[in-house]
Amino acid sequence: MVPNMQLVKEVCEEEGLPFELMGGHPNLAEVIFAGKSYFFSYAATPFNTEDVQRISADKFLTYSLVASKIRMPKTEQYLRPDLDPELHGEIKYQSEEEIVDHIKRNFPFPLIVKMNGGSQGKNVFKCSDERGVEIAVKKIFADDWALLAQELILREKEFRVTIVNNVVELVYTKGGFEFFQKNSKAFEEMENFLSPLKNLINLGWAGLDVIEDKEGKLCLIEINTKPSFESAVKHGQKEILKPLYKKAFHYVLQSSSLQVHHEPSFQLVR
């Protein structure tokens, strides 16, 4: 059982919620809450809507939505040249060579080339020259239909941020070595930096990768609706993490109560 699932199990035991593994699988569980059935699998939770999950899974959709309000690295998306334009829209570049040429003319070296929909660092390349870009483009297009070229931000620190119901609840350094109290300067700076986010996307449950550059400025790298707490658990932070799940559960309860007691303010047109 992965750490996230173990946390859910322990929270359910503490809150008296039915928790049942499905089909004997250690990382698929049903939880009955507020009269409804919810499923947890590995790091996935039922705390986000499908649209939010889709946007977060696509790095360029996230960039398109967020980058005008919150600092992110300059990013361009490139579609595989053989895609059908009727399905994917305009295919601007007709060959991998054109893509490589555009990247080298629009981004200084070194730069990042990565998969549009990748996770856990898969197919992320730091390219120091044109040959590196060529290799990255070829490898990514063998697995995915789109890639991203991204400005490389030289980092001083790297943070993990946990958001529950649009509220910053946890800020810690990558690897789980240092956790910041809510009244600390680092925590408050992160809250201020991410404050526009709640007006852009409704995050019920998310982990954010944020870096601090060499000049002390924060930069959002990506949003993940399935954050892993493996490193935090390894560093003995279970008791900090459990209340986050409890807050998410209680938000579901409140939402269910509102749905029961309030009639919709619109009528369907027949």
C-alpha cells in the first residue's frame, strides 16, 4: 500500500468511515462518505472535478490558464507534425527540423524540452545545444503527440505546496526535509504568490511544484492533482498530512449538504 493510501486508511479509521479495499488490490479503496461512494487509487482522490484533473494533466493547458496571472517559465507547445489538423487545429511546423529550428531561435541555451503530459520527471530533457534538442524532440514524439520547450529557471530552492479546497495548507522543501509553519515568512510569501490561483481554477486537492530563483523570486512549475506524499511520510510527517484529508472530506460533506438543501437557481430548457 502506497503512503497516500495508508494515510486515507488511517484517516478513515480515526473518523469512523467505512474503508474497503476492492478486489483485494492494496491501492484501490472505496470509502462511504456523506451517503455516497468515493474511490481512492494510489495518489488519486475524488476531491477534484474532471475538468480540473484534465487541465492539470496537460502542462500547456495549465500554462495557458495560469501564466498571465502567476509567474511561470516561458513555455511553447509543439505538436507532432503528422497529426490531423481537423482534430488538433493548425499544425504550425511540418517537420521535426522546423520545430528544432524554432526552439533554438526562441529560447536561450540551456533550456528544457519535456513531454506535454508526462509525470514524475519522465521524458524531461535539459538541452545545452541544438543536438540535445534534436534528441529530445525525437524521443518525446515517439511517446506523445505534443512536447513543450521551456525556459530554464536557475533555482535556489524548490518547494512542494499542498492546496486543499483552494487554500494553501502545506509548504515544504522538495524531499520533505523542511516544513514551514503557517505564520512563517516563507509560508506567507507562498500564499501571496499563489493567491490569484483560486480565481483561475477550483483546486479541491493539489500539489504544486514551485521554485525560488537565484534572485529570490518564486516561479510556479506545475500543478499536480495526484501529489505523492512519499517523501513527507518518510520524514515522519503523517500527523501533519492527516488533517488535510480530513479537511477535504468535510468539504465534501458541506457540499453534499448544500446540494440537498438548495434547489438549483436555473431551469433546463426542454
